[in-house]
Amino acid sequence: MSPSSVLDVSPVVPVVVVEDVTTAVPLARALLAGGIGVVELTLRTPVALDAVRAVAAEVPDILLGVGTCTSADDVARAVDAGAQFLVSPGTTPSIVGAARDRGVPLLPGVATVSEALVALELGVHELKFFPAQQSGGAPFLAALRTVLPQVRFCPTGGISPANAGEYLALTNVGCVGGSWLTPADALAAGDFARVEELARAAAALRVAGSPT
């Protein structure tokens, strides 16, 4: 799957911490069944890369991202495991350069105007806004629309069904990232029907400017 932009695949990018590699494939399948065609598996556990390999091999129809990339080495390991896009909590020249060298889209994180300007100087126009709620939330992004109209964001951090719509109503937001689609208790219990149900509700959210 090769969309023109990661931000245009789904209103919500599920941000997943995989504790048990055996849950990776069924959760990805449940997301797809619910209408969510993208997933971000974070590098926060020892089994993360094994989970990436499993999803890459067994669920090829989902757009597979790897998050919490904090170094050029993370970029290399993630791409080698099968990542189709990358997400970083911050923006550094080495991370941006490593992703560009491997030809894989990167959503680097920013939390301030200065960080967004650095990203623009590095040639990146699609950014992760993180941690979103703690960094000014939707009002902050709304204020950036006039001064940085060329930038689009995926806000992540503190996003939930209660506030996702506020972000998605902004024209400079392409999607939001959230962990609520794959709750830890549901994964631990193997309740993938619940994941599918949450995915279906998330897929129904509307992004500003999208068709009704």
C-alpha cells in the first residue's frame, strides 16, 4: 500500500505498544477489518521489531509504521524489519537524513514553532505534534495555520475519542495518533473483536476538508 501521504490513510493512526508478539498479527487484522488501514508499532518493548516483522509478513494490506525512532540506528532497524513509514518523538538531522537515505516517509515530532521551522529547513512538511495536549493542543495548531500554512500535522499524545474531533476539524491536521484503539487489557485478553469495534468507530471520524 503506497498512499501519497501517511496522513491521508486514516483519520486515526493507532499507536501500539506490543508486549506479546503473538498479538501483533491479530490486532493488525482487527484494525483492517474495522476500516483502519494503518498502524504504528512503537519501539518500546523488546519484542517490537519481531512484531513488525510478523505484521509485515502476514498483514501486507496494512500500512506499517514504526514509532519511537530516536536515532539513525532505530531507522535502519525499523526499515530492515519491514517498516513502511517511521515516526519519531523529535526532529534531528541524523534521523531525517537516515529516513531519507532509506526512502521511507518520516513523521518527525515537534512541539514548538522553532522546532517546526527546523523541520522545514530539513525539507519536512508533514510532522508529528507531540505531546499534543501538553504542548498547547488544538488551539496551538489552529494558531499555526496562518504562519505555517505549508505544514500538516499528526497530533499525538493525550488524544482520545473525546477530543479527536477538535483536532480533525483543523485544516492543517491530516490525522491524529492514538492508543485507545488497542487497549492493553483487550490485547492481553485476546479481545480483538473489541479492537475491531473501536477501529470501526475511529474510521468513521471525519477529517476537515474530506468528503462528507
